[in-house]
Amino acid sequence: MKTLDLVHQFNDGRTHISRGICRVRCFIGPAGTVVLLTDLGDKNDGQSVTNAIEVIIKSLLDQGYIIPPATFIEHYERNDWASDSFDKITLSPSAKWETLTRGRVLEMIGDEELELADRSATNTRIASQADKLLFRRDPFVGSRYPESNEVTKRRLEIIESMISKASVEALVQSGSGEQELQRLLKTDLSIFGEAYAKPDDEYICFSEFPLADGAIDFVVFTGRSRMDIILIEVKGAEFNLLNANHYKAFNHKIAEAAGQISRRLGIIFRDLSFFRKEAHAIRQRAESGKRLYNSFLGPHSKLGVDPEKDINIRCVVIGGRTQNDLEESTTRQDYEAHTTPPVRVESWDTWLRRLQRT
């Protein structure tokens, strides 16, 4: 028979501040008083039941919720209730765990099958109790940690001047050429940060970026620790990505753009250390507010990268229209696998799918 079912708040054991919650059910059964301590997963904002087991048991006894003697069982719920885990806890004097089967637990609590099947996350009363305790401690629990005013200000500036995904789609659908697409994209370089930056919002974008004996249409600096440099060449949308003949090769404009990137990278790889230092020097000048190659800073304008570490260079060519996703995917993968360094080819149709904006 169940005699108790509530959400219990416990201290962290060090500062004695309430920093954790768990579900507590008490049963009087064939084995006497049995207490089931259920970890609440994401609802628990403190230590796990395992790490706080001694604190939890002591607080239940001290507050009079449980009258000894009692058997305590640690319980973790799984998506499949039949896979739940159970461990009997013995304090002598430190905690010891003994794994129990579901069948054994049922014997101990009096064959309360429905109780073990009852999920805490979907039990409205238990979830409500948990939320009340959490919100009492922190009215903004679960909310994103407030970012700095500087980051928020920059984010709002970017949003205010964003070009829409629809405006790019309109040019693509009309079969616009390279220059017309580039003119629009250059008005809002955040579109490339959105497509390629990792971590999100940590990027610096450039256009007409000098590389070896020429320039790259667009470049993104991003990454953590090691800086990622994404080189992007853009072609028009007035042709199909693959030729219509049985060879199914890329249109010559795509092959030409990929060849340009490969040739220029061949030059800088002869002295990659020099290029790395130059790239970081450009990054630092852009972060300080210098306008270089139409530099555009993301919300987190200072990248968390180490100038002494190697850089990662990635190459992308965007152009043409998709006619057959499956055929093009195979050709793109083969091409990327057999180019050094790898060049990723995207049609305008596949590239637009990357964008989150409307």
C-alpha cells in the first residue's frame, strides 16, 4: 500500500542550500516500509539521486517523512518503463548499492505494478510540484542565460538589416546570374554566418577576400580553439548543376570555380604558416573595428580561437539549379572525396535549405 508520494527538496550536502529535487514514494508491503527515490532527470536542478543519496535519506528521516526502519531504493526511469533501474541502498556507514530486478521490487512493495509504470514526467501532480519548487528558487529556470548587452545590441542590428531568404529565392527562381546574386548577398554577409558558422553567432564574414593571386567571393572565419576558414565561390542560377548528357558531370562554371579555389589553395599551402598568421592578423584587425574586405562581425564578434593553433580550411562552390537530388548528391560526394583539399559543391536549391530565416 502506498502511503506517501511527493516531490522532495534536498540540499547539495556542501553549502546546505536547496539545490535538488526527487520523487519520494513510500510503501508498506511484505518487506515492511519501502521508500522509492526516483530521479527526476531534467526537472532536477541539483545533484542526481545517486550523488546525493545520503543527503536525501538523512533529510527524509530528519523531517519525519519516513519513520525507520525502512528500505530505500534508488530508481531511474527509462523511456521503456520495463527497462527502469533499481538499486537497494544500504548506509553502513557509507552508501552501498545492490541492484534489484523489477520483479523483486514489486514483491517488496506489494505488487504495485501501476505505480512502477507511472512516469513522473507525465504525472501532472508530480510535474506541478516539481515546477513550483524550481520556480520558487529561480523564476527564470529553463530560460537562456542573459547575454551581454553588447551581444544583444549587435544581434538586433543584424536582424534589422537582414535580407530575407525569399529575396534570394526570387533571384534563384528567375535564373539570375552571378553578379546579380552577389550584389544582393554582399548587402548582408550574415547570411553566410548563418549558413556556416559553428558555434552559431560566432563569425566574421568577408567579401572579395584576397587569396594568393586573386580573390575569393566570400569568406567566413568561425570556430573555437582552431579557427575554421570557409572559402566560398558563387556562380549564377541560370544553369543546371549537372550537365544533361550521360556523363552527369558538373556544369563547366562549377568546375571552373572549384579549379580556381584549388589552384589558389595550392599556392598558400606551400607556406601555410604564413597564411595562418595573416588570417589571424586580419581577424584581430576586424575584431578591433577595422573595415577590411567588407568585414561583417556576428553577434559574438571576438572569436574564441588560438592564433598559435593550426587552421581548418573548407571550400564551397554554390551555383546552378537542382534537377535530381539523388544523382547530384552522388556526384557531389564523389567530387568532394576526390578533390584535394575537398571542395563542397552546392546548388542554390540545396544551399537555401541551410537558412533558418524566412
